[in-house]
Amino acid sequence: MTTRENVVSSRLSKLMISSGSGNGSGSGPNIQVAPSSTLVQSPTSPGEQSQSQSELNQLKRDADPQFSRFADYFVICGLDLDTGLEPDRFAGDNLHCSPLDRAYKSKPLAHYPENVPWNPFDAHGICMLSLPQGLRFRTQKHSIEPRFHSFATTREDGKRCYGFSLVFYEEIRNRNICGAIHTLQSMFITELSNGQQTHSLSRVKQDGPVSRSLPRHFKVAGQAPQSAQSYYDINKDKLYVAKSITLICQAPYAFAAQMFLKNLYRCLPRQPGAGISLESYVYNILYEVMLPQPGKSIRVYLPPTEPHLPPIALILQRPLLATELPLLDFPLRLLFKYLGVECVIQLLTCVLLENQVLLRSTDYQRLMIVGECITSLLFPFVWPHVYAPILPAALHHFLDAPVPFVMGLHAECEAAHKIGSEATLCFVDIDKKHIQLPEELPVFPHKVDFMAEIGSVLDKFEIERDRDQEPSFRNGYMGRGAGGGVSGSGSSGAGGVDAMISSCTLPTGLQAARRSKERFHQMQETVYTLAGSPGGGVVDYQPLIAHPSRIDHVPRIADFLRRKGGIRGAGSPVGSPTVSLSSSPVGIYHDVDAVDATMPVSTRRAEKQKLSPVDQYYQDLRINNSVREIFLNRFVHMFHAYEYFVIYPNQARDEWISNRETLQNFDKSSFLSDQPEHHRAFLSRFLESQMFATLIDNKILAMWESHPDEQLQLFDQRVKLLRRRHGENMIAATSYEPCVLSQDSQQGFEKRLNCIDIEVTPPSEILANRAAYFRSFPLLEKGVLNQECASSSPPASPPPAHPSTPSTSSSSPLRNPH
């Protein structure tokens, strides 16, 4: 990273702006979604439970809370009535806007606990990202539905923590605040009518339909009727102000945080009734919910959708770092739904080549999802530059920095329109499904085949998306031949067109979801022959392409694979390795008609039913795994021989580290000479990237370190598996080989989902006397939320046990479900 980049990143870190990424595990498409109710384990006997609780209590005492707690802080941000209205000086000059269009200064009203030593509380940074548009006022004419978004902060020590915020609007009953807005409104109208205002009224961008009625005495000549939303009548309108509740966490479990915040807001008692206090739910998430260890899972209980209902069970799992991709809790399903396969590959190409990338949307969560998902697809590479998927208005000047970045701006920001016209920038308008590419962008190797494979997995999961620009499988996998089977290149076909394209606009209308049998039949055009390698006993996968109308034995081969579950290599002796249907390369190209025919009718109907949010979350993790394995498979094939071109030093570690900026660590020219000519345009630029240089540095450092980089270890493991299949002397393949490991990597996830390691007790009442109801979200009791012993004593009036909620007699928050 250059000195200039270090300065920019340091500033962003201090201002808590860099947003985080996560990674997760998903699945093969043929796995059935288990209903949540089937995951409840039978209660253990009292003796077993007592012993397991003793062990778990000891585990909790020994665990470092920095790495074991789910959440560090619960924060409430909003309007401080003691200080009143203050303009947001970071929002720029907005006096030309009506008072309802201006941003005001928000403050943290409360946070629990007061402080944790491993993550000092940063009031300004958290408040700025919890309410990235500042404090806004609305009336009943606006859309005031709660909105969720996630973000992340980078501390000064370089460590990253994550934030999840729910923004909602509450009615203002304070006469001083209402009077202040009314006074500002009157001043604004006076200046407007006197001609002193040179700017026209800014129309409030609405998130949804609003009422356009305007009180008669507020109609100003020359103003459009849409301006009515910008006016506040103190005698007729209700005034609402933004407030946020936020969780600050160490790990990006976005779905659990979203469900917690949304349901906690719904559990706010607005009338007397059954339920437990808000403090009880917050205490549970702060002190009783633990993060799962690598390769483990934990069942937690989150607030219900209504106060009188039992808590909702959710399983959190964490991949095993040695064999699985890192955690990704953001759904790749939405990334492809927002942009489509074509634009995702183009965006990935821009990120890999370290271009400046600017995202734009009216929804902050969309910005975060696209940023998190596209950076997770870089694995085993890591984005090393400025990363701020949500860039608040106070930091828009960072867009002028001449360094690579991935940043996101709200669509209302004027800077998004100005900067989006620059030719050297990759500009992505998520809402309009439009991407503007930098000039002379090379084509990703095997792009057409790559898109086709991704499309096949998305079709398996029946994911809605734009399909018009996706290649058909007839234009997909090219066979081995004299021409090298070029696809996705600038020489011919779709790749030739892509080499000249500078932008891609997707259709605005999303096509209706459909399950095309023809696309699945086209998948069967790829037939894999298994032959023994020269080394003997090693299975070699060679894709052969032909249309079924010209290969009459394709159905017989597919039928043989289904009946036998495996096939021996041609000429292989008895006892040579076989490939089962579940792990073979045809595993993701099963005969769909045959699978559907053997599936019970009730199961097929259940599959097509809408999933519950929890089951959809589990399914999204499966999708994440299948798609990410495809991307990792591309990098494994692209760099399967990279180790042979690493230039290892003959000096000591410290000496090499001090001089590594001036040393050549990778033989780029020799590596490129072994690559197909039509791939060199992309590879030659990628080999110069900071991401690739960091991977090579980590490879060299592994010589001296007992615990090498975990991402590098997993990547090297996959390279070894590929060599084992093809032989150590394999050369760069000119044809396309799809991913064969997605279902193997899925097994660990399914095991964690069905065999829970730890279960957290559901929230229980911690207040002796709780308030019957509230008009607005209140400040909580500090006495019980600033310490971890609040639940050590039994509640005064415990809520009745619910049949679906396991109950325990111990005060410990952890128990063994087995």
C-alpha cells in the first residue's frame, strides 16, 4: 500500500468508516430445507445437564470475552432534547432546503455497557454510521417505515468490528422542538417569497408512496405539488424524528442482528400485556449469547414478532477455517438479484484489477450487501485498499483521493452524479441495474463458461434475476481442441463484444421466476470422462462437449452414473478410485427430470412454498457456499502452478521484510508465457496488483511462521486437490472445468445445522418491576445492563414456559442440547 493510501486509510480508520466483510458457508442445491421445529433437540437428563452445564460454565469463564461475546454494545442514537436542534455541520450548506430536508446533529442517547476494554466506545463514529443521513424530521405525509442497514468500523489498531442499525421515526411531542421547526419553516417561506432564495426547493426523495395534500395557506406560487411533503404545519401535521437502535459486534452475523433489532422494536410494549422487558432481551444478547467456535454451532433465542409470543430459535454456525471458506452472512442471492450474473463478473474484474469502484443506491443495506459480497468473492485474495460501502456525507471528500477504493454513496448525494461520469471509474447504480466500466477493461478468463456455471447453480435454487445477458449452455463450455477452446475472451463470441464494451445496462424489469427445463437439459451437454492419470490411480476429469442430439449415449452414461453412483476410469484396474454421484463433477448437473420424478409430491410442493425468514437464512448460506466454491475453483485453476514461479529469498526473515519492496518475489514473465494468449491481458494486470503481491508475500512468510495465513493454507490445500486429480505434472488447461467440491464442503454446514454444540437459554425477566407500556423507545436501565450478573438471581415474576421453548432450572446462559 502506498504512502498516500496509508494516509487515506488511517483517516478512515480514525473516523470509523471502513465497512467490513464476512464469509460463510452455503450448500449444494439438492439439500432439503429442514423446518426449524425439527432442529429442536430432546432435553437431557438432569444429571447429564448438570455435568454439561458445569463444563460450559467453565468454558465461558475461560473464554476471552473479546472473541466470545456476540455483541459488545447496544446503542440508542437520536435527538437530545436537552441540547435541542443543532445543524449538522458535516452535511454541508443546506440552508437552501426546507427544514424537513435538512440534516441535524444526532447524539448517542445511551449505550450499554459503558465501556469494554477491547473495543473502546466511539460515540461520533457509531452515531454517524447508525444515522448516515443525520437526524431527519418527517411528517405523516412521508414514509416512516423502519429501515435496517449494517456497517462496520475499523479501530485505530486495524481491527474491524461490525455495526447493525435499525432506523425508525417517533412522534415528537416536545413543544419546543415543534416550535423550532415551525420557526425555521416560517423563515424559509419568508425568504422564498421575498426572492432571497436562489435555489428552488429540494424535493424530498421518498422511499415509498406518500400523501401529496398541502394545507392551502402553504401553497406557494411556482412550486410543484410534490413540494408539499417539504412543509410542516404545526396546527395540522404530526412531526416525527429519526432514532436508531444499534448493535456493535465482533463478527458479522447480519441476519441474527437484523432479526434481533427488528423484533426488539416490535416488542416495545405500546399497551399493557404479556411479555418481558426490553432490558431482558438486550441483556441476553450482550452477556449470554456466545459466538460459535470454528467448526461449531450454537442455538440462540431472539425476540419474537409480538411481545406475547415465545422467542425465536436461530442456529448460528461458524465454518472450520482449515477446510471451509470463511463466514459470509450476507446473501449472495441478493447480489445476483440486484445486478445479474453479467454485471457481477464485470464488477469482480474491476475489483480484482484494483480500479476505483463507486456504488450508488437509495438503500444503505444494498450498498453494504454488494460491497460485502463482491469482496468475499475475491478469496483467497483480500481487498487491501480503502473500503467504505457506506460513506457518510461528512467524508465525501475522500472520493477525491487518487487511490483504489470501494465506496458507496446514497442516491440523494450530489457527489454520486458528478463522480459517476469519470471514465476511469467503475460506477454501479444498484437500483437502476447499471454498471459503467473503466476504459480498456480486459475480459475475465473463461468468462462465458464462468457465467454459465454460475447461472446453473442459481437456476437450481430458483433465484429470480435478469437472464437476458446470460449465455446459453450451447455457447458455454468449449472442448479441448486445436484452438484451445477459447471462451469469454476478446477473440470471438460474447467475449469479443465485452472487450469493446464500456458499460452495461441491465433490463429494468425483473423477469418472473421460472424453472426452465431446457436450461437443465443443456447442462447435460457436458459429459465427464474419468481416466487414469499417468501416475496411476488418479482420476482425471476431461470435459467433452457435444449436443445430446449428436451423442446418443449421453442418456445411457447419465443413467449408469445414477444407478451405480460412480464410474471407474477407462482401463483402470479393479480397486482404483471411483467417483460417487455426490462428489463427482456431474454432481451439480444431475438429471432434473429424474430427480423430480423420484421426489415425493409433498416434498416438491413444500420446496416451492415460501420459506420462513429463518429457513431462508439457512438456504442463503447454502447458496453462498455453492457460489463461492465456483469462484474459488476459478482462482485455483488460474493459479494452480503459482508456487513454481515464487522466488524464495536466501536471506533471513528480518532482512527480507526490510527489503521486500525492492525485491522481485514472483517470476511474472515465465508465468504468463505458460498461460493462453487470450488470458494474458487480464493476468498481466492482475499480477501487478497489491492483492496478488500480498498473497505471494504470505507464501514466502510461511517458510518462517509456524501458523501461516489461514486463507493461504486453504487455497494451497485446494491446489493440491486439483493436482491430485490431474497429476503433479498438469499444465495450464485451455478448457473449462466446473467446480466439483461444492457438495463436499456442504457436509460440514449441514452437520452443524442438525447437531447443535451449545444452546443458550432463552431470555428471562431481569427486572423486578417493568413498565406496562411506552409511547416511544425508552432509555434502558443502566443498573442491569452495565454488569454481567443481572440474571444470576431469579426474576420476580418469571414468564410462563411455552411448549416450543426449552426451559432450564439453572441460571447459566449455556446448556448442552444433547
